[in-house]
Amino acid sequence: MAAPLEGIHVLDLSWVMVGPASARYLADMGADVIKVESSKRIDPVRTLGPFKDGKTGPERSVSYHNLNAGKRCVAIDIRHPEGREIVLRFAQWADVVLESFTPGVLETLHLGYSDLSQRNDRIIMASTSLLGQTGPYAQGTSGVGTMGAAMSGATHQIGWPDREPAGPWGPWTDAVTPRFIVASILAALHRRSRTGKGCYIDVAQAEAGIQFMLPAYYEYAANGTIPERRGVAGSPLQAPQGLFPCAGADRWIAIDASAPTAWEALRVVIGGDLRDAKFDTIIGRLRNRVELDAAIASWTQKQEAEAVEHRLQAAKVPSHVVSTSGDLVRDAHLLEARHLNKINDPVFGEADIEGPRFSLDRTAMAATRRGPRIGEHTKEVLAAVFGMSAAEIAQLGEAGVLA
Amino acid sequence: MLDDVRVLEISAPETMLAGRMLADLGADVVVIEPPAGAAGRRIAPFLDDIPGIERSLTWQALNYNKRGVTLDLFSADGKALMRELAAKFDVVIEAADASRQSPLDAIEFSPRLVRCTITPFARTGPKSEYASTDLTVMAASGAPVMTGDLDRSPFFFPVPQAMMEAGADAAIATLAAILARDGDGLGQRADVSARIAAMMGSFGQAIFPGSGNPEPKRTASTMTIAGVQVPSVYECADGFMLITIAFGPVFGQMTQRLAKWAAEEKRLDQRVAEINWPSFIGDLSTKKTSPSDLQALIDGLKSLALSKSKAELAEASRRLRLLASPVMNMKDVAEYIQYRERGLFASVSVEAGREIDVPARFAQFSNYSIEIKRPAPGLSEHTAEIFATELGLSKTEVQALFVAGEI
């Protein structure tokens, strides 16, 4: 069966992570996604690792492929008047347009929603930026996902009390925001199929991040408590629950035996000090948490993390190795799910990238293909979409429009 | 936008955000809980730090805009009522875990129904029977091992995250199946693995080995450049500020502007401020610059940050076009004029007579607005109403179900 978005055309004017990751969701669902990039101003994600075999180069970033799998790429200088006209013509072709410029830039280029919707009033256009398109600080504000994490209240809560906040890993809101963009676009596509109405969608990355932190926001808004960083994993209301060291450098196991049945099972597996009567009750385990954690750690630290996971899972104790990249590529679940897919790139050869984030049992998702090279499909797409002749395309090339 | 879509959500921590996102986008979402209440009602924090079945703030945050019923899906009566209800809805969202089979497996559904199932790992295969909680699923995502300082244990979020990651992807998977159904009228099953959803936040940890790269190690928020520790988080007068220090022709200009301001504020030597920061890295090799210059810059910035408030530094960041933001706590978020004036917040009741403003509008639309139309349902709040309108049960029949413990 056809993938759910088969026949949907997406123009991806975005770069780095949030926009491209959103468009990747749509490509995975079968949409025809055309990424617009200029060799004069390449997607900065091409400067981010991992690079194949650690050697840098604009066509060697594997992260780029992970974010742009399954798309085609047309090289256009959108600041050139004829380049701008091509973008407007793509707007007539497109069902969905995504962009992540600093707010105000596209309007300056006369490529904002009002310009695009004039050509195609059914278009669904999504803009994403750190703070959104409206409000006192929106226009002209650029940002990255570490800033989104800081402004969503996440960074403040992750760290050791005796050190400055460490924050979440990486540009965190770049992973959170695409979910809200994609859900909004899909809802808009559903409405359009009934009403013919398109729309403009504005998603602020810092605001999207707050959604994943909402319980902590409520803690302040309802209780007046400002949640602070507290270091260790695990809830102060549940024990044992946390991370425990294993044999080897920086090896950890996450164990959550706070539920009574899991606790009894853990007690049987580890035995020893855990049999002490002071750990018999929930209140006892919380009051003696330091000793409890120490007793579990003294058992885990002599063993390999995988071995601990297997022994505890055999007893139905919730547990998992704190997975490293090496663990992930060997992971039985991910192998069975075929989550990693081999790509073969003409520039650097083979690498692994991730597959779709969910599966459907009737309408397949699109097969995972590598991302495009800069301008790889320019001629093919201009000929197929606009019926341009080779001579017209060559002329645009000479004029510097297709760079 | 989804006003013709009707969703039954069999409540679990992982379904809560999925149902709420769909409800925010206009779907009619009915959450089904066991008679004793859903697991989400026992997740901290609690209103006024007093526990209670109606007091979980996590429940409230992730269930507004829904109606709620109770039903024992493991009983024969519960299954029969569920089958009848499902016939009137478009979507069922559930989370199945290893400890129990989905009660929905025994029910024959209409071919038009979209059934979205969230599992910790997968419905079948390796690890499908793993005992899991939010913490252990997050551990498997590849993100925590990269979070924090290498000399101490990795970090996890203080707010459960696997349920957020899985819930958000379940909303997307459900919508994908709805769009497929818009085309051919047929439903299907959508499967979301909480572990794979959470891997989104690992930023491709899994692609390192296959691209011929060593395993990355966590480094917290500090980079080492030319032997100098370059932090990204700086203590300021009333908290912390995130400041990105970068070099090169584009981003290096920000460092230049920042250095100039630090010198104006007498926190940095004029000579250091005048160094060509965009070309600093290249100039190291020709000895035009030295690591001690970078150290002087960092020391100057630390001193500058300490002398200013978050608000003053944020103002400077806008004026000097820096990649810098205040490290906001939830009070800062609640008071931030940008969020306020943009219309992020909507008001919701947390108990009778007590309303708070919450960040509700995760997206803004030219011709639709996310609103909070109703607070999270109280336990069984809409059971009688929904069983009467959807299933035509009489008042006597609804009472009979209650007496029997089915609702």
C-alpha cells in the first residue's frame, strides 16, 4: 500500500536540525521532499559530525544524512531575483513549505507566507525559530537548540547542586520541536482535505521545549516551588531507582525497583545486605536510601553492565544498560527492528543512518535512503516540475541562479 | 482542525501527551481509566505537595481538553462496552507493557479504526518482554550517557521523558494513519517504540560506530579549545547565562562584539578585546595568538557575567546579536514578556476556584487557535454522560455498572 503522504509535495527551505528533522518525518511518511540549499550558503549541519571516518568535508557529515534522508536537493540562490521566482513557482507545486530563517528574513526577500499563499492559497507553511514570529523579542532573533533548552526551563534543572547547570545533551529543543511541527502540519493536511483551507503555522522552539517540562512548570505555577537541579537520577519519592556503576570505564545500569513486586524480585537476586529488615518497607527504603543504593552498587560494580541487565530482567526487575553508541549498534531490539539502515554514498561510501521513528502495519513507510548532495537533483526537478528545457536550465546556471 | 476525529485513549503515562496534542488540535478525546484511576494520577508533583487522585499536576498538565470515563477493560462487560464505544470512534491509543497483554487484543475492531500502540521497546521480538519504567527506557535511548560530567554519573531529566517522547511520536503516528485513511477509508495499526522515540534526543548516537568514528564521551557544557576550558554556562548575579563562544568568519563576529563590550565594561583588557577573534584558531598556529589570550577572554567574560543580572545579559545578547540566553527557571518562564505577549499562555483550573496560566499554545496558526476548553477530567467525571449519549445506556444501567465495580 502507498505510504500515507504519497503524492504530498514538500518544499524544505530550512536548515540545521529542527526544520530538516521535521521534513524528514514527512519524507519517511512518503512525501516528496525537495530541499532547497545553496552552495554559496550550505546547510551548517554539513559542518557537524560524525564525519565518515572522522574526515571533515561538506559531503561527509553523516548527521546531515540522518536529518535529510529520502529528500531531493535543488541548489538555488534565493536572493537572486530569478531564484526567488523559482521558489514562488515551487510554492505553486508544494502542499507544505517549511522554513527556519531568522524571523523577518523571508519577508525581506518577499518570500513570506503572504507572498507564497498569493501563488497557492491551499499551501500549508510552517515557520520555526527560537522565539517564534510574534512578540516583542521575535523579529531578528536567531537561536540554537541549547538556547531553546535554556529558555524552556530544562537546562536549569539538569546538573549537580554543587556545580553550574549542565543542561540536557546537545541542542535539546532541536529534538523536541519537530514533533509539534509535524503534528501541526499533519492536522492541517487533514483539515485541508476536507475544507481546501491551507494555513500558516508558527512554532517557537523554546516554547515547544516547555511542553516536555510541563509538570515542572505546573509545580511553580500551582505550588510556587521553583524546581532546582538535584543531580542524581531517580525520584525522591521512589527507591531504589537510579543509576548504578558497573565494571569497566563509565559503565552504568539504570534500575527501577521501586514498585513492590520489582523490589521483592531485586532482593531475591542480590540477597546479602538487601535482606536487612530496615529495607522491608517503602518508608524504610527511602529513609535508608544511601545505604540501599550503596548495597546495590557494591553488587553491580563487580559485574559487566549487560550481565546485570540480563540477570535482573530474568527476574522481571525493570533495568537497562545506560546505552552508549556502541551498545546501540549491537542492541538486539534495534537490530530486530532494523532501525539502523546502511546507506551507500557516492562520496564517502557506507554509513549507518536511522530509520523512521514509528511503523504502520498496512501503508508502509518510505524506504530509508541517503540524503542528497548539494544540488544533486536541480536539473531533474526543474525539468520534471516546471518542464524547463536543458537550455533554460543551463542559462539559469550561467546566471548564477542555481548555485 | 481535527474536529471530525474522535479518539479513545486508554490512559497510560505514555499515551497522555499523545491524546492531549490531538485534543489541542481539535479532536474529541475521551480518556478511559480503570475504576481505581489511571497510573498518570500517581505521578508527582502534586497540588500543594499533598497527594490525591485529583491532585497530580502531571495528570492535569497532560489531560486537559479531554473527557474521562472509567471502565474495567479486563472484564467481559468492560470488553463489550469497549467494543461498542470503539465503533463510534476513529482512533484508539494505548500503551502495552510486558507485564500484561493488551485487553484490546480480544476485541474485534472495525477496519476503519486506527489503533496506535506504544510499547517500551516493541510488541514482539527481543526486549519486548523487558520489565521497564520511564527511567530504564530513557537509559536505553543513548542520550543520558552523554549528559553531564564525565567524572560523575550521567544525568536524567527530573521530569519523566520517555512518556513525553513516546506520546509526541504517537500523536504523529496516529495522524499519519488518519491521513492514510483520508485516502482510502481504511484504518490500521501504528506502533511506537518509546525507546526509538527517545533516541531522537540522542542526536544520532547510534550512527557513530557505523561511520568509522570512536564512541563520543560526555563533556557537560564545557569545551576544551587549545587546552583552555571554554564553558558555555556562566554564573551571573542572579543565576546563570548560556553564552556560546565561537570562532570563524560568521560566528566569530559575535565573540568579537562580546569581547568589545567586556572591555567597555572594564572586565577585559583592551588588547585582548582587539584580538581578531574570528581568525583566532588559525592564528594560533602562526603564534599570532596564544592560548593565554583565550584564557584572558574567558576570565573576563566570567567577571563580566558575575557583574550583571540575567535580564541585563539577555538585553545585551539582543543588542549585540549574540548566541546567548538566560538559563531560565520556571518562574522566569512564567514571567517572560516574550511568552506572555505572544500568547503562549492560557488559563486552566487546577481545583475548584483556582486557576493558573499555563503554556498551552505549542504552535500558532493563521486560522486556528489552541485553547484550553476544559481542565483534566476528574475520575469518572464523564462516565454517565458518555455512556448515555454514545451507548444509549439508561441511568439505571449506568448505576448497575457502578455497583458491579465495572466503572
